[in-house]
Amino acid sequence: MNGQFLQNDQDLMVRLKSGDKKAFATLYKLYAEQIFKRLIRLVKHESIAEELLQDVFMRIWENLENIDLEKPFGAYLYRIAQNLVTDLFRRAAYEKQLLDYLIEGMTELYNPVEESEHGAEVKHLLQQAIDTLPTQRRKVYILCKLEGKTYVEASQLLGMSVSTISDHIVKANKALAIYAVNRKISIVLLATLLICDLT
């Protein structure tokens, strides 16, 4: 029976590789629950696991030429799922590390008089920096960093996966940091650009 099941998998993979949507749908039904359970164990969050599950199968569909017909489809799915989780954690760790560094720098150099004098300038600089971001990245940044939305909430509002939201935030932070450095903005203003709001 297992041999028959594997043979069915093989047939479906051949059809999938040629772009057969019905084969894709069948494989999704066969494997989605298994992959979802694996993702839940890894990320401990149902909504994030659901987003990652969609990303796994989106990767499959977008990279049909990479399907290795000699290897089990389940193993291929697990590898993609693991890579997506690793990328998500790496981006989250990078973002936290950058934010911690900037907050530490701002705390060490904090001057309430200077902050008061430069408050309007900082908000103006922040707005200018945000305006340089691509449209979608700007929307993501404003929702998550200025309006306090979670990645899951932002993903639902914008119709993007959580991993895509995370990627936009990481790239936005880098772009804003580069913007500040290129204009020789002090570490205090640089930190503020990345963590303050416009209120």
C-alpha cells in the first residue's frame, strides 16, 4: 500500500512539475495538515503557522522547475517549511538586535533639552525618511511601527504573508538607517527615526 501511495505521489509530482493545478490541489490536501502541525510545533503560533503554510505551497508553485522527482515530496515540503521558519526567526532576531542597539545608544546620549529642541525636526526627518520607502513597504512600516499593529494584523489588512511583512520591516529599518547615516544624523536622531512615532 505504501508503494502504491508513493507511486501516486510520483505521478502527482510529475503532473505538478508540468503546471497541473489539479495535481497541486491534490498534493495540498495530502500534505497541508502535516506541514501545518510541524509549523505549529516550530513557531508556537497558529496564525503565523497558517501564513507560513501558504508560503510553503506558494514557493512550490513559483519554483516548479526545482521539484526533484527522485525525492519524496513530503521531505521537500518539510525542507521549505524549515527554511521559511529559519528565515523568519533570523529576521526577527536581527530586528530586535538592531532596535536594542539603537535604544541603548539613545539612552546613553539622551538629553531632554536637546530632544525638546529637536522634536519637530525629528518628526520631519522621520516623515521624509518614510516617504522614501516603496509604497508597500511604507504601508507596512506605518501599520507596524507607527500604528502598533502586529505582523499578523498587518498581513490581514494588506493581504500579505507574515513573513513578507517581517521582510518589509527589516528592509525598511535598513533603509531608514542608511537614510539617517547619509545625512549625518546623530545616533540620537537615528534611534529616534526608527522607534518614535509621529504623534
